[in-house]
Amino acid sequence: MSELAAMGKRMVGALNTPFPTLPAVAWVFRDVGREEEFIDAVLDADPIKGLWSEASRAIAEGELVRAAEIIEDIGHTAGAAYARVRAAEALAAAGKEAEAAAQRAQAEDFYRTVGAIRFVGNGETLDTASGDNLRASADA
């Protein structure tokens, strides 16, 4: 991770591709608890601000619904669905079940449209009754 952070603002230019994106790297830093390092070394160091940076900052700052909305506005629907899954997990952990369900539903809508029903219902992240129903309808 330190080597990745050492890339600093050069990372932003290197991630101007469909995959991996800057938010994908933000998730990695978040997952290992090094969000502040990512903000300082990459986002604050980059003089060029844009929606990818804004979404990445939202991820690092724990504003996951906001990150999903920004990524959706960019047009990266798969990235937005993933952000919604992560937002749903965080909201559920905070006891905000209604908000979590709303995020889960939006993610499921995307996965359903791309035929990724098994991802939704396999218990990997979206362990919901609707996921089970999707699996049942896919197997029928």
C-alpha cells in the first residue's frame, strides 16, 4: 500500500481507464483502514479535481451513498452498483435498515438488468430475501 500511496497524484492520471478506476483504489485504501493516507497522498496532491476524485474522496470519507450517486452520474453503472452494495452494508451495520434496503434495491436493479442475478443472490454481499427470490427465478 505504501508504494501505491507513493505514486501520489500520478495515480490519478494512470487510472483514466474503464478499469481500474480511482474509486476502485479508494475502496482498497478504505478496506485496509488507510483512507487518510489516500486523501493526503493522492487526492489532496492532485491539482486537477473532477468527478472521479470527488467520488473517491466520498469513499475515503465514508460518504458511500454520495459516492454511488457521483459514480452513477459519471455513467459507470457497475461501479455505482458496487458502491450501493457497500453503502447498504455500512447502513445496515449502523442500524439504518430502511436506507440500506433502498441502496440494496438500486444495486439489485442494476445486477438484474445485466443478468448478474447469481451475484445478487449468492450471499456474497447482498444476502436478502429478494436475492433468494432472484436465484429461485433464475433456476426455474
